[in-house]
Amino acid sequence: MRTLAAFGWAWVAACGGSHVAEDVDVGPFVDAAWTPDASMPDSALDGGADASDAALTSDAEVDSPDAAVCECGTPPPCFVARCEEGVCVEEPMPDGASCGEDESLHCVASECVVRACGDGYREPDGALREGCDDGNLIEGDGCSSACEPTVSVLAVEDDERRFVETAAAGEAVVWIEEERATAMRTLRLVRDGEETLVAGPVPWIAHPSVAVDDEDTVVAYETARGVELRRVRDATSTAMAPVDGVNVAAASTGEGVVVAWREEDGRIWIREHRGSIRMSPAALSVGATGALSVTTNGREGVVAWESEGQIWARAFSSGEAAGDVYLVADEAIGPRVTGLGGFAFAFSWTSFADDFFGNVIAGELGRTVTVAESDARERSRQIVPFGRAWAELHEVGPLALPVLGFGDTFVPDELAELADAIRFADPQTTSLTRTGSGATVAWIGSSASGERELATFFLPDS
């Protein structure tokens, strides 16, 4: 296990235990964890093997036994042709695949373009490695004209409003604003640069959760009336059928979203939404007493929840319970879960078994590791897919300093800049989400100039 702590880092080998090496002072902000074993796939979680490794050409591929009846010809650049039951089918090549006689041209969104910063494809490695590439050379949008991640400021507090809480999923960030004069709260969303008023003003809004699919953004949150859901499409927010719960979380299924919630009597429910179609709710368990988390790998997913100092979980498929309820951790609180692709899931939680102040544990069941262990209070905030494993966000100490842990040996070069930007983040306002070929951290806090702002920063996973 490799650990980079808040004020330095140490390299630790873990295979069922931990052995601490001497400290090496290389910088702040990160706890990293176990090295994946040889059985792990080499492909990145967000799209498989690097396009540069793909043996793809623009020549037509003709599969036997249809070769005699299939004449595909030469497909356009950035497409390959193959025979499927006697019919020629053209399919797009992956982004980053070469499409010219040399390496100066490659495919981006099925177009053959000159390889350069600002082309919309992030070069993952080598001499041309880019920390980001958002398809333009504009400064101030989170990716510089040199294709290096920078802080992106989404909103700034003023004399009339203050920021309270934030959550993020994919390209969407939501936050709660409170009017200083009246304490009334509103919930706002930014997705792809477009801001939308989701709900409010109302006397109280808290604990937002957000999920995105191709067209919709679904926001779940708690109010004085109970849990409410809103769908945002084309900058318009509309109410969805509410749920009778006290905790709520949402995740994307690829074809819609799934919402999980806990009722006051301890029952755990899920309900799948596919566009405007609302499926019937399904009960997963009883006896829950605290926070819950939900994630998906497509239509398959897992809900984890807290119950009397233990963390339990259950799988679901296509909106229905699947398998039995199983114990994740004893003497623990604050469950978080994320899908790693296929049938793999990773969990994180805060354990009190050996440390009254709490240690953060993360990883796939059967090979979890301690990513934060100190005499200060620690609490897990979020876990997401990252590279060949996962990244986990937690808070440490009385000031709740945000710290990242990684389940792979790779640590982004851009981490030091993020650490400098986020050091003044407000407690319990940081959020971590998977975006593109990396992860994005969102937070509320003070900037170098002293202004309080809502900001994000992208971390590449290669």
C-alpha cells in the first residue's frame, strides 16, 4: 500500500497487512492505497485500453464465412468496416486512434484531426501527455490553453447569499445557497456551463445528491417536507414523484437513473427512472438507521447503508433486488460505494474498531486497506472509479482537511496544484466525481484573494 498523507508520504506494501516505510517529503494532500495485482485488467475503467494501443486500421475487415458475399470497400477515415451476417457495417474508431500515414493525425469524435492541444482528446501518456483537453484553448474554464488543469470558479458569494453545501456527478455540480437576510435556501445546478435554478427559495434544503444521463440531470434532496426529486432538462427543472424517506441518494444507470432512500421505519427502497417512465419501487432491506449510498455498473448496482454501527449492502438489477443482504463492515459508519465496471464494486467507510477518532477504509471487499489512520478524526466523503482502481476523498482533523486516497500506484502530477487550491475548503463541502478520463473535485471555500467561491478541479487518471 502506498500512502501519501497530509504532510508527506510514505510507501507501504500491503498484501493482507501493512508495513510502513520511512517518510519521504514530496508534498501534501494524498493518501494512496494498494497496488493492483496481476489479475487486474490493464484497461482504463472509462473506456478500455488506450486507443494508441489498439490495432485498428481504416481497411475493411471481412469476417469469414461472409467474406464471399460482403464487399465493404474502404470506409471513411476514423471508421472500420466489417461484415455482419452478410451486411457491411461501419463502426467508429476510438478517440486517439491514428487515422493518417503518420502520428500527426488521430480520431476525435469520429473525425480525423491534427493531433494538438485543444483537439478534444486528452493525450494520456508519453511526451505529448496532457492533463486535460476540453476542445478549446480558452483560459479560465478549468483547462488552460496549454492543456493543464486549472481551478474553475463556478460561482462567487456576495453580500446577499452564502454557499452551504455541494454535490457533483459527471459534468454536473449542484450547490445550496442561503440568503443572508432571510435564511431561505435555493438549490442550483451547473452542467456543461449552463446554470439552472433547481428548487427554492424554501426554508430548508440539505444533503443533495445528483445523477446524470445523456439528456437529464436528476437531483434528490431533503427538505422540511421530506425527500424531493427534480429532473433538469434544457435548463428547466420539473418535479418528479417524491419519496417518503429521510435519506436519499441517486446514480445513473446509463439508460436513466436509480434513486435509493431510507424510510423512517428503517426500510431501504430503490426506484428506477427511465426518462419520464417511473418504475415501481423495490424493497431491499429493513433495519437501516443511518446514511446510505448507491452506485451502478449499468443496470446492475449496489446500495450500502448504515445500521446500528454496521454497514450492510445488497445488489440490484434492473430496478429489482438481487442476491442476499451482506455485511460490509462492523463498527463502522458513513458507507460509500462505487462501481468499477463489470461486477466489481469498491466501498469506503469510517471504522471505529481500533481508533475512537475513526480510520478510513476503502477498496473492494476482500482486499480493503486503511487509507487514513491517525490520532485525528477522519471521515470518508466519497469514492469513485479512477484509473485501474479507485480514488477516495476523506476529511482529517478538527479542521476537516480534504485528503485524497488512491487505489493504484499512479498519482497525478497535478495533485500539488489541487492541494494548494483546496486547502481552504469549508468542512463537509467537498465532493468527488468521475468525469471523462479522470475525476473532478468540487468544493466551497476561500480563494487566494479571500473571496468565498464554488470551484472545481480536474485530476487526470493517467
